[in-house]
Amino acid sequence: MENNPQKSKTNGALLAALIIMTGLAGVSSYLYFDQKKVSENQEVTISERVEELSTTRVKLDSISTALDAKIAEVQKLGGDVSELEKMKVQLEGDKASLRKGNRISIAKYDAKIKQYEAFLIEKDTLISNLQRENVNLATNVKTLGEENNGLKVKGQQFRDSVSTVVTQVVSQNQELSTKVTRAAALKAQNVKVFAVNAKGKVKEDDSYKAKRLDKIKLVYTLLDNPLTKEEPKDVFVRVLDPTGAVVSDMANGSGTFTVDGNETIYTTKQTVNYTSNGQNVELLYTRGIPYKPGKYTVELYSEGFRIGSGEFAVR
């Protein structure tokens, strides 16, 4: 009888433990199923989020394509595309932000998409206006073209008459200008050519022996001309051999100049400080190869005109 109280206490403890374990098992089951439900809800939310982002991207790409088409159309019609291009930059920025995918508000993007769509509708109106203006412009151009054709018929005789008068005046002016220019050109007189041998001795004769002709000395006088400006003048010398070919040697100063619009070879040239006082001019020319026998002609040119000539012979 003394052991019954102790036994009752043991049974009570076991019962309490059983109750606690049963409660814990229930709580664990509840927490497991609750966590499973939360995970399922999260998966649904993520799936919906991915679908929303994908839909938004498709909408933005579609708007971008439509915007490109409108930019091309407005450019074709000759309109201003600055506002369209500005909107294009903004759209590309929104697409870039969407690709990053951080803390994106789909509602915010939906509002942006509505703004872009409204902008495109507004530009459709602009394009329609530009198309009408182009049609009106084409009509006006056609009308003006027809009127212009009529004026052409009436004005042809007048233009022909004016053209004839203008041509005559231009021709007269050119002729007068040429005469004035020619009158002001230099004039060389008493053009003489002397032979200079290897020792520097100058010889004046009717003809010179080729083997003794090392250099030629050209002497001439520039006549006084009040119409000629006193300034340095380039005088080009052309020595023509018996066949009419120009004696030239690039190593000894030969080159080309223009006469009557044509490029011409010269033998040598010198710059003369023209003083308009009947000055005498001398020029010494050395050729690298011997002269052929025959008669040679010397021509002097300045400012596009032939100003004098002389000759010498080689035997």
C-alpha cells in the first residue's frame, strides 16, 4: 500500500510526456504544411512575375519597332525627327533597365507603355499631315511647272535676244581686255646671240663652230612702255633647234609655262626687274650636250605673250 502513491506519480508523468509529444507532433505537422503552402505560393508568384516581365519586354520591343518605322517615314516625308529620336533614346533606356530586372515595378512600366502608345498615335497624326502636305506640294509643283512651261514659250525669244547681246558684250570686253593686256606687254628689241667658249671668251659671228660653243649669251633691250607696270617680270626663253624642237635640259633650268592656254616647254628663264627705261638685259645659258649644226631660233615670252625673237647658226 505504501508503493501506490509513487506508482501514481510515475503514471502521471508518462501521461504528461505523452500529451506533450502529441502536441509537438501536431505543431510540427502544422508548421510543415504551412511552409509547404508558403513555398507553393512563392513559386506561383515567381512564375507570374516572369510572365509579366516577358510580356512587358515584348510590348517594349513592339513599340521600338513601330518607333523606328515612324522615324523612317517622317525622314522620307522631310519632317523633323528630333522628338522621335529623343523618345527612342528614352525607350532604349527603359528596355535596358528592364533587362537588369532589379526591383522593377510592372505597374510603372505599364504606365510607360501607355505613354509610348499615346505618343505613337500622336505621331500617326503628324505623318498623315505630312503626307497631305507632300501631296499638296506635288500638286503645286505640277501647276507651277505648267505655268513655267508657258512662260518659257513666251520668254524664249527674249532670252535669245538677251543672250545674243550678252555674248556680244562679253566678246567685246574680252577683245578689249586682250588688246589692253597685249599693249601693256613687254617688248624686246635687238635680240642677239653670242657664242661663249669653255674659256669664257665671247665671240660674235654669223655662225659658230659646235665644238667651240660651250655656252650662249643672249642680249636684248626691253623697250620703254608706259602701260607696263614696273615690277619684276619673268622672261621665258625658248631655243628651237633646226628641226623646230625645243632645246631643253631639266638639270639646267628648263621647264614648262603657259601660252594661249597651252602648256609649253621653255629652255631657260630669268627674272628681270623692269624699270621702263629702255634697259639692256643679258642672259647666259649653258647646255649639257653639244649643239647640232644648223640654224637656231630664240623666242622670248613674258606674261603669256611673245615679246621678241632672234637667231644664230651652228656649223
